[in-house]
Amino acid sequence: MDRKLIFQNKIISELDKKGFRNSEKRNAIIRAFVASNKHLNADELYEIVKKIRAGIGFVTVYRTLKLLVRYGFAREVDFKDGFTRYEINDEPSVQHDHLICIRCGSVTEFKDAEIEKLKDKASSNTGFAPIFHRLEIFGICKQCGKKKVKPGWKKMYE
Ligand SMILES: [Zn+2]
Ligand SMILES: [Zn+2]
């Protein structure tokens, strides 16, 4: 079975086990979210969901995202563009992190086991129990680096 389909089903069955009454609307939102595989904000997900299934309000989409974050199925990311964005969290062993271009807004994902080790080391030194981490690196992507533009946070202030 397709990896996304497995994760969609996993979320739905685990929410069911946690006592959330099975909701056809919520399931439609979950399926659309996992299928999207992008860093969507709540508005963008709402736009997608609206086209798939009528009668789902923005608030339901927003609450579903928060629920997914609360139970570790999704995580929030912040690319400094004024939105809280969400992505699926189906890789608890080694999380990916982000390189964000401040000119064009492109987002590149990368994974590095060293970061996980660092997280564990910093935590154990202080007796802290880590759950997840967030690392966002801001800069200029290769494409934008070739163009002669004055440096600045163009994307952020547009
Ligand atoms: Zn760029
Ligand atoms: Zn990501």
C-alpha cells in the first residue's frame, strides 16, 4: 500500500482509539492534508478541501490541523512569511529540517542524524525529555544567489 494511504489510515484509526468520534468531514480533511505533501497553511488546506467536499468550514479545517499537531501526526513550521504552516510528521526517528530562501521563499528539506544526536545530548545534559525539535535555516538559495539583487528579506516584506 502507498505510504500516504497507510499514514492516513493510521491517523484515522488512532484518533478513533483515543475516543474521537469518527467524523467523515475530519477524515476528508486528514486525507487531503496527508495527500498534499506540502507546507500548507490553514487557508491553503481549506481551499483544497473545499473543492473535494462541500460543507466543510474553515474552523473545522483549522481545528483538525491543531488536533493533528497535538497528537504528533503533524507539526507546525514557521518560514517567517506571516503564516503558521503545517506538515505531516510520519518520520519520528529522524526529522527533516528546512532551508528557506528569503528572496524567493523556496523551501528545501534536509535530514541529518547529527541534529538528532545534538538534540539528545543537549537534553540529557539537563535532564530534559525531548519530544521534537525545529530547525529553520534562512538564507539565499543557489538560484537567487546567481541574480544580482541587493541582499534583503524581500519575500518577507512583499
Ligand atoms: Zn531563492
Ligand atoms: Zn518540511
